[in-house]
Amino acid sequence: MIPDADTRRALLAQPTRARLVALLGQRGAPTPTEELARDLGLHPNGVRTHLERLAAAALVERLRVRRPRGRPRDEWALAPGVRPEPDPRPYADLGRWLARAVPPHPEILREVEQAGREAGRELAPPDADSPAEGATRVLTALGFAPVVERLEDGFACTLANCPYRDAAREGREVVCTLHRGLTAGLVEALAPGARLSRFVAEDPDVAGCRIEVEVAG
């Protein structure tokens, strides 16, 4: 059953999911996870997470395709009755233009970081098993492809992908400040006493930003 308009709108408010539905509509044929990830410039694990959310909402279908050797692979297609979404590229353009338009003055950057904190609190899943699991789930869904490392007093994530690279090229300080605020708000909402202790931004075209989080015992 196709989800109601409100459910569909909420799911597709996430840019990567909207891009996946649009891409599957353009292709018009079942497509492997790895090909979709390559077309979007994202890590397959993050793309698979989005596709599973879309499949649970009956927006896409998962097909298990047998191969002569090895395990069957997943291919994805729009579910019957689902129409392709409009091309999401205008939203990416809007992000680039806004990043270009916001001047990186200290007082403005403070407001940008606070806006990011508020967004991060909204993204925190209420059913997370731990701050590390919740942060990993959200960062994966956003397209950052986090690689998690346990620390004595918390955890760290190295981000293998930057989904905001196009906007960051236009205003790196603004975009990275927003991301730092989003991450801080996310971890603070996941557990009392959890805090972002370190945030190292790297070249968005290379990725590898590092996040370290302290969690109160």
C-alpha cells in the first residue's frame, strides 16, 4: 500500500531519499545498490539504509537477484503505483547559493551553529540503544558514511563521505559550522552528559572529518 501524503512527504524531506526515488524513476529498471551509490557519490551502506526505509514504506521494492557465483544481490525499483519525484537538484543548488550568501562573520557563525544544534536535536532518534548507535544511525542516513571507533570515555566517528561537498565549496566555514552544531545537538539529545568534545573538519572533496564524543559514565 502506498503511504499517505504526510508519511511520504516526511520520508522524502530527506534529500538522499528524494534523490533515490527520482533516480529510480529515471532509470525505469531494477538497479543494484552499488550503482545507485556510485551515481549519487555516496557510500553503499548509507544508500542501503535509505532504500530499506523507502521499502518499509512501500515506496520502493527490493528484488533478490541470483548470480552464477556468490550471494544474491539486492536490486531496487519503484513500487507499483509510485510516480517518480521531481529532480532534487534544485535543492542542491539552493544549498550552494545559501552557503555562498551567508557571510562567515563570527556573530553570524554563532547563529549558524545554534541553528545546527536545534536541527541535530530534532534528528536524534528516541529509540537509540546508545549515543554511539543513535549518532551512527543518523550520520549514516544523512550520507556521511561514518566509521565508528570506541574510546575509553565515549566514541569517535571518521566520516568517509561529505554529502554537503557542493555547498561547502561555496562556503566551507558556514557549512562546516552548521555541521558541527548539528552533531553537537544530536549527541546532546541522545544522552544526558554526552557532548561533542572534538570536531575536525577536512577537505569536503576528500572527506575524513573526525568527530569525538564524550559520554558521562
